[in-house]
Amino acid sequence: SVGTFVLCGILTQPVPIHLARLAKILRSLIQIFLLALQYMTPVFYPISVLGPHTKSVIELNPLTSYLSVFRDVFGNNYSASLFNWAMMFGSSIAIFALGFYIAQRSWPKVVAKI
């Protein structure tokens, strides 16, 4: 049947071909996510001009908290809230933990290549 033919074709193809396709798809999805994250960060527009629904979505972006704290510390024209500070520290710790985990997993491979 056709299903058996397709299954045999999929199983006989090398696994790296499928992984390369998956990596290409994931790379594209990450680029789209980072582009959306960039446009959701209020660098060129103040948060005060946004509507209440949009403002709540934009404030969930961790980069917005970094920008608010930066404006508070260095600009003295914006007051960062406790939520902004907590979001900044929380996202910093989460990204550090993720990077540390990935580095620990890939460290033996890096050492083996040296």
C-alpha cells in the first residue's frame, strides 16, 4: 500500500537529513520570535501611548523591563516599578541557568574536539 511505501522511504533515509531540516525550521522560528520580540520592545515609543490591552502584553516582554530599568537608572526621566526589577532579575537568572545547563552538556564535546 501507499502508507507502507512512504514508511519505508522515511525509514531508509538517513537521520541527519531529517535533523538538518528540523534545524532549518527551528532556525527560522527563532528568527521570527526574535523579530517579534524586537518590535514588542518600546525603544522608539513610550509605553504610555499604548492601550491597556497592548500595554499589558508589552510589559510581559523581558526586554521591556531591561529598558525601563535602564531609563530609570541612567535617564532619570522614568520610574521603573518593582515588577520591572523583578522581571529583569528573574529573566537574567533563567537565561543564566539555561546557558549554564547548555554549556555543561556541550563542554565534553568541546574538550573532545580540542
